[in-house]
Amino acid sequence: MKSSNRKNSREGLEILLKEAEKVIQQIIDSGVAEETIVEQIQRFRSGFPSTPLLRPCTPGDGITIIDGTERSQLLAKYKLAAQKGRITKFVPASGAATRMFKSLLAIYNSAEDEISNLEGNDENVAFCRTFIGALQKFAFYDELKIIMTKNGIDLDDACRDMDFRTILHYVLSPEGLGYGNLPKGLIPFHSYPEHSRTPFAEHIVESIEYARDANNKVRAHFTVSPEHRERIMEHVSQTLERYPETEFHISYSEQRKQTNTIAVDLSGEGFRTNDDRLLFRPAGHGALLVNLNDLEGDIVFLKNIDNVAPDHLKKDTIENKQILGGLLVQLQEEIFTHIRKVKQDASELGQTENFMIDRLSISLPDDYGTLEDNEKSQWLLSKLNRPIRVCGMVENTGEPGGGPFWVNGPDGIPAPQIVEKSQVDLSKPDQAACMAKATHFNPVDIICGLRDYEGKPFNLLDRIDKDSGFISVKSKDGKELKAMELPGLWNGAMADWTTIFVEVPLSTFSPVKTVNDLLKPEHQPAS
């Protein structure tokens, strides 16, 4: 009997050891550091605190309005910096087009009788009717017609016969255009007389206009998904052939595996997939801070892949990009001058204090007057010697997403920050009211100054507000799980940056969230 018990115990121990070895190997394979996983699981249990809003940033109170005289000065300052080769464009471009075609995919995957006539008041049905009815207005219409013809199907006949499933099949499936599984950046957005352009192509054309240096070089960086990297690189290479007079330095990166976050079940334990593996998930756009940091750029323009305009509407975008860049260069020069002054003489700080309050929207702490001169200088330097970002803000038109607000920083000092709705406790009436009063919206039109007064790159990973991530409930294999996103790239990841908000015209913001957004006037050819 005792021998049998010892055998069972030994077998049980061997099973536990094998299970432990399997888990350890999965953690090693994930690329995520063990201490990071422990921190993440603890965060799932403790949660993220909400971000209390003080008030919205408004023109004159956190949002700068640049007048006509200053605009011309800033344009000149920017162009000088661009000629020196200081500019790089950084575009997060790994996003799939799945959401863009969500309604069409829902119809395509529905029962045959539900798609036969597209009747009824269903939101997806109405969306699909609009799409089919305006097919000729999309930049990919000719390509769709060609590929259907190759398969013996006439697109016009399919439209006339109301053969909607066939049309959607050739738009969405790999047998046709395959748009249901492509990155958004590879979908043709705009029509031109002899070709169409994808967002990748439009970003390249845009960068020629404002990021080209005196030697005709353009620098741009795209973050991409590994499964589409080769196809994207091939597409971009073909696009560059249209502009032989320009020397392009295009680089690519993927979201680092080590930035993934572990998923947990609803009890807070590591989530197991159907094949009994731990699940690690991409941690949102905040994970791209690692890519931005690795770039070690000087002045970096950050913009979403889907916010592009056709040539006849690019003028406002290009001019305002240059103005924002000129303001960043001007502020950098002033900041670097003040840093050197403070380092040379800690007894003459008045001008620097006023500069920080008036130009950088940085308040002095309540106990500042009680500090010794060397303590004051150290505090001033800690606020001056930081990455800087100048962020364009458009008037709020009800678009979903974050906006500019005054919030208390970790040191308790009010500071302007971009805050997402998910960070705010909207169950509190005062917070919901503050969010509702926002006059401006974040279009992700950000110019970043990433080097210090000595020209050395900042370590951006040291300046993250780790309390500004969020947790959501999702599902996998039919089971619910909790997923974590890291602090967003333009909010929590840049929390400890000098932040300047500037009003820019709504004409600089033309995102495409659904395919039917391409029917809006700002994405159609000039009349």
C-alpha cells in the first residue's frame, strides 16, 4: 500500500514538473520577460485608475492659435530644418482593413436569403446598399471589374442582376481583391487619371512635399504586421518608381513580441487556449513606443495610415504640417537656450520660469518659492530637458476618440494631455460633463522632438505613465478573457513630454474608418 502511494506521488510530481516545464517554455517562447508577466497579472487584479479631468483645453487655455504673421515665420524656420535632413515620417500601418469592411463582411457571411435582395432596415444592409450603389466611385472599381472579368463574370451584369454575394465575394475573398484580410494601407483610396493610390502611396507623396531635404532625400518609417510585410515592401517599392528624382530612405519595423501582454481568465489566472497554451496578445498602439524609440529620430512626424487626402486637397495638410514643425523647432531653440542659461547661473531663473509658464504651459509647484536656487534649477531642468511634441487639434465634430484636457500629472501639477474616453470614469457626472464640453479632438497630427540640447536621443521608455493603460473583456475559443492594452502611444506613452496643442483646420483631418467613408467629397476626385 505504501509503495503504491509513493508511486502515485512520484507520478503526480512528474506531471506537475512537466506542466511547469511546459509553462516555462511558453513564457520563454512568448518573448515577454517573466517579471513583466508578473506585473501584468498583478495589474489585472488591481486594475488601472481612471484619469480625473480638470477641464478641457480650449483656445487661449491650453490650445494655441497661430496668427498669419507668425505662420510665415514658422514656415521659414521649418523649411531650414527640413533642408538639414532632420525630418522623418513615422506611420503606424499594421492595422487590418477588417473594421473598414465590417458591415460588408457581416452581410457576406450571412445566410443566402438575407443577402439576395438587401431589403430591410438593418444597418449592415443599408451600408451594403450604399456600397453597391456607388461602386463606380471607388478607386478599386476598375481592378474589381478586371478580376471578375478574368473569372468570366461581368461586374455590370452582377450589379443589374442584384448578385450581391458574388460582388462581395470578389471584393473580400482571396479569390478576388482579398480586402477582407489586407492591411488598410494597401486598399486603393483615391483615383487619379492614370492610376489609383493607396494610403501608403499618399503618405509617400505627402512626405515628398514636406520631409524632403536639400539633397532630395526623404525619410519615412512604417510599422507593419509580419504577415503582410513582404507585400507592403513590394507595393511601396513599386510606388517609389514613380518618383525617380527623389532618394527615399524607407524603413520598416514590426510590433515587438516582448511588448505583448498576457491574457487572463475572469478569475485573474493565465488564460488557456483550447490547445492548453497561455495566450499573449498585441498590446495596442502604445507598444509602438519601442519602435519609435529605436528609430532614434530627430524631428518625427506621427500620423495614422488612414488620414490622407488626394492631391487637390493636400495644400492645407502640407502647410499646417510645416507650421507645426516650425513651432517645434522654434520651441526647441528657446528651450535649449534656457537649459544652457540655467546650467550656467542658477541665481537668475526668472526669465526661464516665465518662459515655462507662458510658452510651455508648465506651472510651478506650490512649494517652489521655498526651494534653494540649486533645487529650483534642478526642477526647471527636469521639466525643460524632455521630449517635446506639438499636436494639431481640430474642432470637435463628434468623432470618436481622445481629446486635449488639463489633468494633474504624477507630481500633482496640472498639465495638458491627450486623454481617451476609456481613461475617464464617465459614471461620475462632473467627469462626463467635462468630457462633453471638449471643444477639440485629437486627429493624431503630432510632431515629435526626440533629441536633447546636446543632440542625443531621449530614452522614451523612461517617460511612460504606466497607470494609463486599460483592460477590456474579449473572447477566444468561445471563452471570455481579460485583455490589457499598454498606455496609448499619444497619451500615456507620451505623458512625461512637454506638450503643446495647436488648432489646425478640419480640412487636415480626413480619416477612413469604413469603406463608405471613401465616398465623402474629401476622398473623391476634384470636380
